[in-house]
Amino acid sequence: MAANGASCEQSQRRSGAKDKQNGKSTDSILRERRLKEKEERLSLVLWRNPVTTLHYFFLETLIKLKELTLKLWQRRGVVVLFLLVCSLFSMAYSTEGGHQEYVQYLEKKFLWCAYWVGLGILSSVGLGTGLHTFFFTWGLT
């Protein structure tokens, strides 16, 4: 009987340990940990812990710079092509000649497009008046 009783206790212990791993206790531990981490993130503000906040800011900035550098290195062909095109435009812009008429035309069109894109961005973040939308719609009718 002792052997039988011991085997019953072992099976109960095993099932109890298994329930703790897969049951509610593990879920509650995870919930508590997530809640604690969320509270820590919410309490991490510049005016309460400026040194810690700035420390994490600089660490995150370094991580993002590293990721950006790796992405640029992986796409180095596109980067070189982009730099080559920019240098060609820069040389065409700064040298004198008959092409300056076309350069000034492209500059004017580029600045016009940049102006409207800038107005659209400002409007989308709530800083616009919506006036550019009115003029654009008014001009089409």
C-alpha cells in the first residue's frame, strides 16, 4: 500500500507542476510582469527621471543608427547611384552654360512641388488652414 500511495502522490505532484507551467499561475505571472513593465514605461518621463530617460534615448538612437548603417550598407549600390545623381545635379547647377535655363526651370518646378507637399504635410498634422485644398479644388471647377 505504501508503494501505491507513493505513486498516487507522485502523479498528483506531476500534474500540479504541469498545471503551474501551463495553467493560470503562469498566465497571471505574465500578466503581472507585463503590467509592471507597462507601469515602468509610463513612469519613464523626462521631467521625473531626466538622466534615465536621456540615457535610454541615446541608447535607442545608437541602435537606430546602427540599423540604418547596416541597411545602407546592404543597399550600397543604390546609395552610390543616388550620390552620383546628386553630384551630377550639383555640378549642372553650379556650372555656367546654356543648360542653366533648364536648370532654373527644374528648380522652379521642384520648389513649387515641395511647397505643396509641405502644405499637405503641415495640414495632415493639424497645422494647416485647409486653404490650399480650397484653392486646388476651386481651380479645377
